[in-house]
Amino acid sequence: MEVKASLNNYRVSPFKARLLADQIRGKGVEEALTLLTLSPKRFASPLAKLVRSAVSNAEQKNELQSSGIDIDNLVVAKVTVDEGPSMWRIRPRAQGRASWIQNRTSHITLVLSED
């Protein structure tokens, strides 16, 4: 049985988000949360919140559908980080010029499954 949670349009570049996503892929939920709480990266706390949201979705699925998911045996099966829309801004430069700045966003999808 699989449980999903997603985070859309979060303002972090996909490259930075994939660094943490690769660390927790294939780990148990408790181990993934421990890794994320100890990580100094800025994206660690939103990703930990996403993992907790997926666990909560599993608990809710148990209550509503009595699907028999064992919360203690959940593993991070799949984490995908896709590129979202970019925000374009203008930064003033010397001698009246301007340069473009691209602020990237990410779509993160997390899938938990039983071990």
C-alpha cells in the first residue's frame, strides 16, 4: 500500500532539494526524520514536514478505509523533485543597466510504502 504527499511551488531550487531527497530515499520514516532534523540545509525542515504529512495521510487512510497500513514499517519509497515555475526579477546594475535574476521553485512528491 502506498501513501502520497506533495509540496508544490516551494521556493528552493530543484538542485538543492534533490541533495536532501537523495539522502532520505529508501530509508525508514524514523531514520529519514532523524537525518532531516540534524541536517543544516534550509530545505530540511519543509521536507521533514512533508514526511510527517505523508505519515498522517497513512494514519487517516487506516481510519477511513481500514487498509491495514503498519505505520512503524513505512519506508520512503520514492521522492521526486521537479522544476516548478520560475520567478523573474530585475536587478539594477552599474551605469543604468539591468540584469535578470531567476528565482526557481520546486514541486516535491513523496511516496511512502510498507517495507
